[in-house]
Amino acid sequence: MSSSASRVVNGGISFWYADDGLPAVREPLPGDASADVVIVGGGYTGLWTAYYLKKAAPFLRITVLEQKFCGYGASGRNGGWLYNGIAGRDRYAKLHGQEAAVRLQKAMNDTVAEVIEVARAEGIDADVHKGGVLEVATTPAQLARLKAFHAHELAYGEKDRELYGARETAERIRVADAVGSAWTPHGARLHPVKLVKGLAAVVEGLGVTIHESTPVTEIRPKHAVTPYGTVRAPYVLRCTEGFTASLKGQKRTWLPMNSSMIATEPLTEEQWAAIGWSGRETLGDMAHAYMYAQRTADGRIALGGRGVPYRFGSRTDNDGRTQQATIEALRDILTRFFPSLAGVGVEYAWSGVLGVPRDWCATVTLDPATGLGWAGGYVGSGVATTNLAARTLRDLVQRDSGQGGRTELTDLPWVNHKVRKWEPEPLRWLGVQGMYATYRAADQRERLHPGTESSRLAKAADRVAGRH
């Protein structure tokens, strides 16, 4: 098939919906209502929270309010990386000590297995393949970062990860110019939409009420306000991730960062034989503007990266359309990694937003004084982190309502972490655009001028971003 732009399905929310079909939309809120817990947002965070709360306390009246349909946002557009990364771990180590951060990392390692087990137990077939995560280095500077990254992960208690040289990497996957890689078993490929659709059906089957096409315009103590009526509940949990800025008073809470993806046409057996990848690991790299990819169940490569990182005023897209320049940039990464695929067609392109706090730390919070809670700021690591966040919200609600006490999860260092707001516009837009332009320039410099030192440009961008 031709790879011309006219043949690419651009938008349509994501390839995952093109593959599995759009859901039948549930009824909107019919008017004012009451509940014990109201959850704002029908993505992974909201649905997992509803699932675990209802399992723990079947008598709870739980209502989920979703502005479009469950999985419309990042939960239906991500790269399908179920892995053990969590945003902010190093900062939590500085704030609370290494041991606390190790506990957080262990909880994330366990979360990968938890998601796989619950999907199996509930009969959700999400094309899960637990091949681990392989991250490759293609320049001397990337290799130095890879080795440092590997040592860093070992220091957080991950003893079962492995470091490979060029030859061992090629035995797993033949990425052009790969000089090394690191692998962890704590990762799996999955089909994001099959997971979110299955989870929504399971939650509804447990007796949770889900109203779609119901945008929440304001959250205040004991109230979730929509154009169709207000739901009153002792607990109101905000699970809106990249769409948080659309809520009243939340414009500068989390920045909606764009991430974009492409999916190729299905590869032939010969093409797969040429590049390997028989282990179906999720694939990443050590670039500053990094890529992420998976081998899909139907034999495509789905590959993502940043593209245009941010829209002025924290705006979000409607249907997932992405810029032609971004499609071409992602295709360039594909053919740079796998030159033998230069003639392979790109059939789908899309984008979505993820939530980025000012200090790049994921958080879970419940305010006992107001009953307001929230979880998010996953910075792209949400497929697994949402599950840990949901179980933590469950424990916080149960403790506050007298149904439970302190748990290992409520004592994790990301609980009740406070983050300052993002700068007002135009500073926010200028800062993010400049940051990613600098990361891309750093990657280009490292490719053109090989050396083991990371580009100073990237270090400067990290400081501006507040990532370190």
C-alpha cells in the first residue's frame, strides 16, 4: 500500500477504535441525582476506582460521569504500554527517602501483574502479551544514559532486569545502529480500547451507574455540576487527567501534553523475520524526545512520540487528528530504526493528551475536610499507574469513611503530594515549545557529534521543565 498522506486515516480518535469499533454511547445524566461516590472521568483511573470501590463495598452507590464516552481520552489513545514506570519517583526519594520510593516502585512492579490478573479473572481479552520492556540506545551518549538508567533501576530494588550489548540486543530486535539495550520483565503489550471497553462493561455489571455525554463543568465539595443536573455525594473524585484544565478553576493544574502515534499496515512474515521482535516486548529508546512502540496483535507496528507538544491555552483536540509534519517525523523514526521497512505503509495517525503536573510527579489525594479527591499527572505512564492510583483512592475513601484503616498504599509517598500550578500564558506555551525544541536539538547534536556526554542542551531543558 502507498504511504502517501491521502491514504492515512488521520484522527478518528485512534487506530484502536478503528480496530475494535466505537462503543454505543450510554445515556447522559437525566437530572439532579445523589450518590455515595461520584467519579468525574470515565477513563482508566475513574473506571478502576469504581471497580475497586464497588468490589470492596458493594453497597456503595457509585456514579461515573464522562463528557464523551468511556475511553475517549488517553485511555483509548495510548501506546498500550502496561509497564512499571511512575512519574516523580526520584523527587519522592528526595522528599521522603529512598526506602519510601523503593516501596512505591515495588507497588508499581506488582501493579503490572495486578492488571493482567484482573483482566484474566474478569474475562477481558485485551490482547495482553507480557514480553517486558526493551529500551534501546543508538548513540554513545544514549548508551551512557542507558547504563546509568539501568543502575538507577537496580538501586530501586528491581533485581530482575537485564543489560544487553549490541549483539544481544540484535538477537531480540534488529534496530539499526543499536549499541545496547536494557530489559525489564515488568511490562506487557495490550490493546488499550479492549481494556477500557471491557472494564466499563465489568463496572456496569457490578452495579455502578455510568452516564456518558455528560461534561462536568465544575467540581466543588459534595457537588459535581453538569449541564443536565448536579450529582451530590459525600465524595467527589476527579479522574480527568489531560482534560483537567477544562474544569472551572483548574486551568493551570495539569498541563495537557500532546502525544502522537502512527500505526503501519500489517507486516508480512518476511518483514517480521528481517527485524526480529519475536518476544513482542514494548520498545522504547533513550533519546531526550523519546519514542515508544509495540508490535500489535494483528501484526502492525504502533509507534509514538511527542510531535507538537502543547496547544496554547491548554486546549485539547476533538477527534485525535495530528499534524502532517508529526506523521512524517514519526515515520522517520520508524525507518531510522528499521530501514528495511522504508516501503511499508502508514495506515493510521492520531494524537491525545496526557496530564503533566508542574513538578512532573503523579499524585493521589483525598481531602478529608471536603471529600474531594483526585489522581493523575501520570506524564504518559498511566496504563499501569491508573490501577495503583485507583486502589489507593479506594483505601483513602474507605479510611475516611470509617470502613478501613491505614494501608500500605495510603502510606506511599505520592499520597497527598502538593504541586504548584503552571505559569500563566503565554509563558506556559513558550516554555513547553522551547523545552521540546531543545530536546530535539539535543538528540540531533548527539547523532551528528557522537560522544558519551549527554548534550548540555538537554540538561538545560530539564532544569527549565522542573524535571530534576
